[in-house]
Amino acid sequence: MEKDSTKISMAVIRRLPKYHRYLKDLLDKNITRISSKELSRVIGFTASQIRQDLNNFGGFGQQGYGYNVDALYYEIGKILGLDRTYRTIIVGAGNLGQAIANYTNFEKAGFVPKAMFDMNPKLIGLKIRDIEIKDIDTVEEYIKENNIDIGIICTPGPQAQSVADRLVKGKIKGIWNFAPVDLKVPAHVVVENVHLSESLFTLSFLLKHCQNESSGTL
């Protein structure tokens, strides 16, 4: 039986997309069945970790058979909420916002961009892959009228909190935040932060310390 999702650790939840990605790769190679040991070699987690993770949601494997790759891919997709469509908007029509609008794989996964918003009057009315850029002052009403699920923030840091406040007033359900700030929102609004600079600085740390270890420097 699946556990209460509120009791499942974020570490497990953050591993699920990786399972989903590797299972898709296996399906593309026409692999229909795999053991936890074989999956361990593919994905990099231990077989024990894989079994523990999947047991949080029912297990899915069979003794002596392993996992049906297609069924497991489907079930993990369902757990991740990928069995439905999400209506999204992008706030910030600069380079990053346009890159996300142009990335069609998000739409294939069910995250459908309905509109973009910006404060620059020169951009309003333009279209990025048929997605119209609208005036930021209309964003709250647009969210309400079009039942938008997710707002994607691609603005500079100083503007991000005021944008988040607008999204919350529009009754947004979730925010995918690319701005380099931590947003303050009500508890009922889900936020996932993607701080690109923090990821890059982590890489910088690892490069420095790997180089120090290889040279014998402390």
C-alpha cells in the first residue's frame, strides 16, 4: 500500500524524475523487463535503495521477475502527476523565458504554456512559438479566467517577489522560480526553485577541490 505522500522524504521524491528518465531510455531500447540489480547498474543507485524507494509507492516488482519497465514507467509518471495536463504561464520574456517557451519537451510532458507576460511595452503583442506576450498588469485576471496551474518566473531577482505576489492574488497553484531569490508565498502555493547560479557555484567548488586533491593540495 502506498504511504501517505506527506511522509515521504524529499530525497525520495527528487529521485523519482531520474527513475522516470532512465526507464524511458530503457523503453526506447526495447527493454521490457529489468531487475533492481540491473537497474542499479543503469541508474547508479544501489539495488537496495531502488527497492526502498519504490516500496514507498507499492513496490511494483515481482520476486524472480523484476520490474515491468513499461508498467513502472507509467506508474512513476502517474506518481509524479504526469498523467494530466498543466496550464502554465511564463513571466519574463527575456532570453530565459523565451528559451523555456521554445522548449517543446515541456509541452509534450503535459506542461502547456498558454501565455507570456512582461513589463516591456516593446515586447507586448509579440509571439514566441505562437505564445503571445501580454502586459504584466493583466496577469492576475488571466490566471483566474484561464484556470492557470503553474506560473514560471524568469524575471531578474528584484522583480520576482512582486511577480509572485501577483501570481498568488490570481490564485496560482504552483510557481517554478528561476529568479535568484527565495520567494515568500502562502503555504497552499507550491514553489520549486531553480537557482542556476547556486548550481554553477557548486560545480565550481567541486572543480576546485577535485583539482586540489589531484595535486595533493589541502
